[in-house]
Amino acid sequence: MSDLDPKLAGFTREGLVAAIKAGEGQFGKRELARALGLKGADQKRHLKEQLALLEDEGVVSRDNKKNYVLAGALPAVTVVVITGRDEHGELLAEPARADRGAPIIRLAPGEGAGGKGETAVGIGDKALVRLAEQEDGSYEARMLKKLGQSAHRILCVMRKPEKGYARLLPVDRRSRHELIPAKGEGEKAADGELVLCRIAKERRFGLKTAEIVEVLGDADSAGAGSVIALHAHGVPQGFSEAELQEVKAIKPASMGNRTDLRDLALITIDPDDAKDHDDAVWAAPDEDPSNKDGWVVMVAIADVAAYVQSGGSLDRGAYKRGNSVYLPDRVIPMLPERLSNDLCSLRELEERPCLAVRMVFDRNGSKKSHKFIRGWMKSAAKLAYTDAQDAIEGGGSNKAMALLDVVLRPLWGAYEALQKARAAREPLEIDAPERRVRVSESGEVLGVQVRERFDAHKLIEEFMIQANVCAAESLEKKRTPLIYRVHEQPSREKIDGLASFLPTVGFKWVRGEKPATGRFNKLLAQAKGTEHYETVNEVVLRSQSQAVYETDNAGHFGLNLDRYAHFTSPIRRYADLTVHRALIRALDLGNDGQSDEERSRLASIADEITQSERRAMAAERDAVDRFIALYLAERVGGEFDGRITGLTRFGAFVRLAETGADGLVPVSTLGHERFEHDEATHVLVGMESGGRYRLGMNVKVRIEEATPITGGLLLEMLTDPEPGPRPNRRNRGRGRPGHAPKRGGRPWKKGKRR
């Protein structure tokens, strides 16, 4: 299609695309119509239709202000967050808004260095920049304005050698640049202490100087891994004095005019170490004769909105944190303990306010109806997943067995019906085992284990999914603005990458084939039982978009649902609290629902809590890496089985089977020949022998170095490469500039090839 609708007076598709590009992300429909000289309702209506077509084809997209940009392009002027540095020390950034698959953004050399009387831009800072697209698809950014300080500074370890000057060593493994304490700063911390620093002044040449903001304690102490992860990612910790005063003044809720649910045997089923309990469940056969073999399910959720009022200190603090953060040795809660572990926690045999949804399903698990209730409940029991599962299998504790016939069997009966509907829906079935680091009270790592998943886990998960769908449906029906949980389908670029990789392990994806959950599941089923199963699971997972919070609904691809909102965990997720308030207002369930002010800010709230979630995930991942590195530090020299999970020009990443930890085998250590990375086939190829290390290959490695401060593992490859055809003479020796071959040949000189 090269021409648009004839009613657009000869206006072409290319002209529309050119206008969008010229708008640099600042043009909405009105501005485009003006730029193209379109007048009248007919022309503007057809412009809207053609813009929708371009969106459907993936040619253009819209930002949160409804302005149009070319797919993959960024506005010329945009807000970015500084995320790190590249190997040359230049600052890297990404759009402040949670765009998926954003290209690389580098600040131009010297940008953000800070002038007289002002601090330099640091990791985590926001800035308004002007972007210029480069030939390789990346962007160069020039500073227009710094938008406030970041929540964190650079985390370093103070080193004071017996001879020479003190140095500050960044704990971020990506940073290769030491810092020098500014004048007088070196006395603030002792050798080996963790310190938070702020760049005092950037220098174009030589080491940068830094001021010490805070001393955090010994880098080798128990729990240092969590301290480092929290500060490195700027996770807010603790509660303000205003929050503590507000929570202290809260009085327990009373039943009032709530619906009395105390006669229902609602129970909580959680991990055995859970301290807060968001959700309780109950099920029974439907007594309605028109719904033979159907089920009634009740999901009751802690009524956090009854205690955390919109706009108050507790609300502002919860919004700032966004969610609770779960580390191996501690939890950083979104709400103070009096709420998270007491007043809002659905404790066993204690009366609590709740927001519940009553759902009716037919025998095949299809939902017939649902209704939300502001309730008053008393949990009949607190069970762990293992206890509930053991009881169903005939061997649970006395408490669980006492609930077997009246509570647990009806829950499993309803779950079996829901499984039928789930199978028909075909959500994405990626097998991604979750590992748990076990830590003693003293901070010692006891081991790493894979979390088992029982039917009890899946039951609670499916009930929560259905409750979340009900929340989105009810709010849409009432035309109430809400924050959706959105998971878009994979991008064309990621699908192309998947299609390129699969033939290397004997599978196929037809290019141009529309991504669908059923198609992914078929691929995963084909890989099951083969040596490539874990690798195919990983590449399918990497091909997916990241889930985000949005006020515009785009559905949830992974769950294969048209609408989805987070409703079931308001103790630990701010998104769920906003949905509770929206339901309370929309369904007239009280006067403490969504305010006009909150409603007007939902889009910005969605962006902020998406960033908070990613910040928490990064901190959790880094803390796990550091605890596992601490655990493995005592086993340096040991040999481990692993699998290659990533390949780059500088080496192979290997995941250890025992712990799930990832370590690097530097390419320079791979045998007695030069290895080069072939991106197309995902292998490292020996330039003399043709031997290759491929993605997914099972290998044995030795731990050469484990660094708890950074969480890094350095490995030595013990497995020989798989045989392969020798590279032809034309392609041999096309290594990195400056890299000398280890067997024969002349040394390499920068800028020249043999």
C-alpha cells in the first residue's frame, strides 16, 4: 500500500510517515492534520484510520501523551535516566519512560561532567537531552537540563594501600574506573569499608574525584551483598517520621456496614516463611441447578485502602517505594510493619477488613459472573504450600487434614475446572525454575535450591489471575480509569532473532509467522526431552517483551488475556492499591476510593511504578548474585557442570547447574588459538581448528575467581570445543584489532587485518 485513502486528496503513506518523522515525537493527530493541510471531518477521520493502520503494522507507535513516533525511534528531545557506563567510561542512558527494546543512548564525551559549583551527572540521575541518531542505530545525547539528583550515588570500597594514594573502587562490575577521594575525604572511611560517593568533578583525562556521602560498614560483613544491591540501585529504605506518626495514629478498622464473611472458611496458602498474607481463598460447589457441576470461588484480599488514604504520608511513601523488595536475607517492605504484618495481614483466626470477589464458574472453568464485596472476614487457617499439597496427597499435618474435606478438596475441585479453561486459553508455558538462596540468621549462605512448584502454587496463581481479570472487567464496565498490567506481544526484531537461532539447535520458526502463545508452547513441547530444552526455554523467554503498567490496555500476551489488572497484592504492590481504590469508587463501596487527583495522575503513576518494579528486580537479582558468589568463594578451584547461556566477542557466559550462578569464561583463555564470535550462528569459532562453543552447550568449568562484592564469577573452560568446519582462508584471522593470535602468524596492529 503506497497510497492512502483517496479522500485524503492524494496524500501518500510516505508523506504521513515523513510528517511523523519531522514531528520528532511532538505531533499528535491534531498537529499532523495541521502539518499536512487536512481540513474537514472526513479527511481527519480518514487520517485517524490510516494512523491506526500504521500502528497495527508496527510502523509507528504512540507515547503516553498520544504523540506519534516511528517504531524504534525516539523523540529528538526526551527525558532519560543515566544507567551506567560503557567500556570507554562514557555515560549510558535509557528513556525515562518504560519503553521496550529502546536503543543504546550514549552521552557525548564530556557531557554531564558538571561545571563550577555543580555536581556531575551520576548513575540514576534524570536529564533532559537532545538526541542525534547514529549510523549504527544508537543515539548520542547532549545535555539540556539535569532533572534533580538520583536516589543513589556510586557505591565503592575504600582501599588504602600501605604505599600510594587511597582509591575508591566501584562495586559495579561494569565499571573499570577507580575514583580518588577528594581533598579531605579519605579520612572519612577505613580500608575495606563500603562508602556511598558523589562525583566531585568529572575530568576528561585522569581519574575522577569523589566526595564520600555515607559510610555503610565493612564490605566483608554478613549481609553486605544486600546492602550493596539496595544502594547500588537506589532502593528507598526506611520510613519517614511523618509515615511513622501516621501509622502510629491508625485505629483498627471495624466491621461497620461491610458484608460479613466470617462464616466462610477462607484460608491463606503461602510460602512457609511468609510474614504478610495478602490473599485468602474459599470454594464450594455451586448450588444453582442451572450451573450443574459448577463452582463458586471467593478470593478475599487485604483491604489496604481502608488504612492508607490517598495523598497521605503513608500513600506518598508507598508510591515512592512502588513495591516490596525481597532479598535473600531481608525484606524491604512497601508499608510499615504495623500494616504489612499486622492490621492489613489476613492472620489466622483474626478478624480483618477485606475487598473480596465472588466468582461463579461452570464445569469447564468458564466464568459466568462475578461480584465485588467490601467484606469482614476471619481466616480459618494459615497453611504453607507444602502442607496443603501434602494434605491433598494424603499426608499433611493435623491442621491441614482437618480442613481436607470441607476446605481443601472443594478448592482443588474448582481448580480442576479452571484448568480446563486455562488449557483452552493456552497461556505461555515457559519452564523457568526459580532458585532460592538459603541464608542463616547470621548471614551465612547455607545453600541454593530450586523452588518446587506444586499444584497448590498453581491453584493460588490461577485464582489470583481470575480475580485480576474480574477487577479489570468491572472497572472497564464502569468506565473507570485504571492501571492495567500490560504484556505486549514480542517485537518483530525479537522474533527474527528467535527464527535465526532455532535452526542452530534443530528447530524452526517460519519468518513472518505471527507470534501466538500456542505457537510458542508447540515449540517448547517439541524441545522437551531434548538436550536443548533449557536453551529453547531461555531464548523464548528472552524473545518476550517486558510486562509494564499502563493506563492504555494492550492486553496480556503471556497469559493470553484481553484485559488484566493487578488487584491481589496491595500490601506489597502500589499498582494493586490503585486498583482497589478505583473499584471502591466505581462500585460505591465506600468514601475512601480513588480521588480525582489520583485519577488525573494514573499515567505518571503507571510509569513510575514500572520503573520501581524494574529497580526492585535488578536489586533482587544482584543481591542473589553476590550471595552466591560469597557461597562459591570458598570453592574456588572446584569443578562444576554448567551450560553456555550467552556468547559475546569477549567470552562465554556459563550457568552453573548446581547454583544457577552465571560466570564468564574470557575468550582469551579458550585454548591455544584465537576464537571469534559468530553472531549469526551463536557460536565462538576457533580460527585454526574450526572448533566451536555454542549456545546451550553442556560444559565443565573450574571457578578461578569469585568476588562477593561485585557478584562476579571468573571461570576456566575444561571442556573441549565441538568439532566444526575450519573457517575458510578469506574469513580466517578476522579477530579484534590489537588481538594477537596465540598460534603462529604476525601480531595484529590496530586498524589492520592479516
